[in-house]
Amino acid sequence: MRALAKTAPAPGLELITAPVPEIGPDDVLIRVKKTGVCGTDVHIWNWDDWAEKTVPVPLITGHEFAGEIVELGRNVEGLHLGQRCSGEGHLIGHSSRQSRAGKFHLDPETRGIGVNEQGAFAEYLRLPAFNVVPLPDDIPDEIGAILDPLGNAVHTALSFDLVGEDVLVTGAGPIGIMAAAVAKHVGARHVVVTDLNPERRALARKVANVTAVDPREVALRDVVSDLGMSQGFDVGLEMSGAQAALDQMVEAMVMGGRIAMLGIPPGKSPVDWSRIVFKALTIKGVYGREIFETWYKMIAMLENGLDVSAVITHRFPAAEFREAFETMRSGASGKVVLDWG
């Protein structure tokens, strides 16, 4: 099969020929149709410090995918050949306190396909049947291929009750934009997105119909005033990983406000904890998706009118992966999807 792999500890990926994976009794074999290119994949491409410490070489990368089941392990029940699916890319253990309590997304033994284990940038993927998420007929493959990052957005956005609340999203990358769309869909009153990139702000307006501003040009206190908000934002979704964005968010929150953080700051960052304490803020770190509650919720929302299709801005055949990655690295895109047909 064709596959994209990290073949050497250096920047880039290579399109290789690899054996089709052999499945075990509790696995399925998936013929991959579409894959999404993630920011994590860009880190692996760049071979930055995180990738060098985390990713074994050689490795088939990629973890966002949609396809169909073409082989079933002998113990697998409840799935069938030809079934369209996506899947949870976090491979969990079953012995930790968290897993035994059903809190699978908190399992400390978690390993990621395309990061620690062979991944989805390939024509075939072996996946535990436990991780398979069947796709309804009305969710197309390219949306199925971005359910992983949409799940990050949903997990973050639904960390707190948003009905009637005023929400600030810092970072208009694809996940931030989708989180803003989710906030609108579930009943937030005002949703404001900040980003330095004008193309990303324009995409946020298109996908989520939100107010999008450059915080260097427009002060958040002026946005609060213009929207008729008396104090500030009730809920913050920090998606950028930028220290300045978090600092701005803290200042823009109401007393007792709540912040969910998905963005990962580079290294150690100074935080003015006194402002957080005196404003009585709640801060929650978010990792991945709640397995499988987030999947149920996002599929239900997609079936009930949530439309994030416009966040996909570029589509490439898998053979044109270099152009796809350059597009992602340029910052002038939303989600980029590779076609393995």
C-alpha cells in the first residue's frame, strides 16, 4: 500500500510502499478514503523538539481519517464489512483507575495513531474495533475525516454551559473556528474570535458567523462595549497557545468567568496568577475528546444542522502531499484534506 511516513529524523515525510497491516482478533482493517492534515502532523513534518522527543522513526503518520471496513477480526461484533467509519485515534489501556472508571480520555497509558503507533496516512489502517466510530449516511467522508479535530472543538466548547453566555475564542485556527461554530449552535449569545491572521478571521466569519477581530487593532473592552455586554465574557476558549492571548482573555473575563484551554503554550509561560485568583476564574485544561461522549454529541449536532464544511479550504490527492503540507504551514488555509482514492 501507499503510505506517508517519517523515514528519517529530519524535516519532511516520504511517500513509501508499505505492507498492508495484519489485524488481530479484536481489530478491523479500514480502507482509508480521506485524511485530514493536523497541526500535530505539521509538527512531525517540521521535526521540532516535541516531535523529536515523541515520534519513533520510521512511522506512518496521520490520525484524522474516514474510510470503510474491509476486514474484521474474529472477535469483532456489531460492525460489518463495507461499513463507513471514522475512529478515535487515542489507543487506551484498560488497567488504569481512569479507564476502569470509564474516563477513557484521561487514561495515562494512551498512545496515539500516527504519533506513537502506525497511522492513517495510508491506504489501509489497522484499528481496534473499540475505537471505530460508524458514520451516518448523511455525513460525507471529508467531514468524517475531520471529526477528530471537530471533537477537540466540541470537547473544549462544551466544557461549560454556553446557553445565553458571551464567549471569547482566542485563536482562529480550524479548531478554534469550529469551537466558535459549536458555541453558536448550542445557544451562546455573543461569540467573538481573535486572531492576528486576516485570512483566518475571514474564515471564522464565513464558517461560524461570528465577530472576528485583530486584538492589536481593536481592544476587547471596545468589543464588549459595542456588543452591549455589561462586564465581559462569561466563557473563554483558549485555542491559540499564545501567552498574550491568554493574558488578554483573563483581562476580558467577568468575575467568576470560566476558561477552557486547548492551545498549548511553547515551553513554560509566565502567568499572572493573582489576576486569576482575584477574578475567581476557573481554568480547565482540555486534551483530546471525551471517549466516546464527544463523538456522540458532535455527530448529533452535525445531523441537527451544525455545518463546519466551509472550514475545509483545500483538497489534494495524497500524491500531492508536499503541496498540502506547504499550504498548512503557510497559515493561509483552514483544514486540508488528502484523498487516498
